[in-house]
Amino acid sequence: MRAFVRFRLPDGELVELSHGDVIGRLALVALTLDDPRVSEAHALVSLRRGEFVLLGLRGGFAVRGRPVQEAVLRPGMSVEFAPGLVLEVDAVQQPPDVLALEMPGLGRHVLPGVVSLHLGPPPHLAPRFEANAALHVWWNGGTWRARCADADAVDVDAGDELPVGDLRVRFVAVDASGGLTTPNQDAALAAPMRMIVWYDSVEIHRQGHPPLTLGGVGARLMSELLVLEGPVSWHAVAQELWRDGSPEALRHRWDVTLSRLRARLRAAGVRRDLVRHDGAGSVQCVLYPADIIEDRT
């Protein structure tokens, strides 16, 4: 099955792009946008952990009116490269499986574009090149490559094993819709989240996890934070949730609700910094560049 993302251009034309294709102003790129506001090589389509991601190169773009440098591409999404120059994601065809790395003491991790393995103890991964790592793995656009310290690079695929120190690393194929990670993974390796905000409920969708649905006052608290998209005083949010009560009662309700919400997220394996309280009166939902909010309120 071929993996691609299909864009609908402003004139209605449909264009399919694959991993490594560039969007820009030049005629030699995969998708040419003939507009002086677009850079020569403006953005790159990249396949990461089984999802298509748009990465800003020499220019940025906007999703839901917010300037970003990276976004997971979903059907129906609108990407604005310049005011009035909007491309719609018509369809996304993901690959049937993706490559993962597993090792004793580490668990199984779907591979990002570049990853460095440190033996520790404890063993851990970093989603970038780190020179002192015991093993580097990267995608070159056609094959996966791996290189142990002081050794030549080799091609790797599902079923291959490599000796790294006294341990062996194994590469396995996992379903693209169910790629596994471990609870102790680096936060930057966490799967992007798609959050649907209904106000009285919030849905959190993550690759490899069943959807998490929040309800009640906890959902309303999180809805307020997601829609605001930035730090805000806890008191301002609490007054929206509870219209009456003394300051002491308001604070008690707030503390109980926030504690229960964070416990629910933690039990579901949602990253700990999604709802962050700075201890000085401000609270916010921390969003990574690839996270998506759909406001249905």
C-alpha cells in the first residue's frame, strides 16, 4: 500500500505528496506554489512514526489561525502558507506498518526520523543525534540505517538484530495505527495528540492508544484551558466553572477538580505536562507543535 497525503489546491486541483516531498515556490519542487510570499523550499512532508507531518523549512505556515513550524496532517485540515493561500488536506494514506526498536530494559519504541540509543544504566532513547550514543538509527528517505559506535552504517529492517555492547537490539514491524511506546519514553517521542473539545466532554486521541473521554467538571476545566491556548489565572477559570461560593470554597473546588483531572490523565498514560500548574497562580495546557485541537463548543 502506497503512503501519501493528498492536498486540494485553491483552484481545486488535487496533488499527492509522499515522504521527502518539498512544497515551495520553485518549479523543481514536488508542489509548486507560484506566489512571491512562498519561500523556494517552504515546507517538507515527512513520515514520522507512521504519520505524515508537515515541517517548516525556510518558511512557516498556520493551522487554525496559529503560526506553527510542524503539524500532523489530518483529512479536512486547512494549511495557510500566506494570507489567503490555503491548502486543504483532502486525504491521508498511512503505511500499513512502521519500524520499531526493542531491547531488554527499554521496551519497544516506534522510531522517529533520527534516534540515539544510550545504554545507561538505565538504557534510554533521544529523538535526535547525540554523538556519544552507543547506537544511531535514522531514515534516509528510502531505507532505515543504523550505526554502532566505531562501526560502519548498515541497512536495517524488520527482523534484523544488532549487537550493542553486551545487549542486542531488535527491529520489528508494528501496526501503524497501534505503534507501541513505553511509559518512560522521552517526552519528545510521545505520540501527537488530537483533542476534540465539546466543553462538557473532551476526547483525547493518540496513536496506539484507545480514545480517552473526559466528562463533568474536569472536562469543562480542560476545555477552558485548551480554548485559551496559554497560561491563565486559576481564579479566572474557576469563576467560569463555579459562579458562586466564597474564595475559600472556590479554591477547594479548584484543587479537588484539578487533582482528579491530572490523576485521570496520569492513569491513562497521557504525558504529565499536558496540564501544568506553575505554583504561582497560573495554569495551562502545554501543547506540542504536532498536537491538534478541534473546538466543537
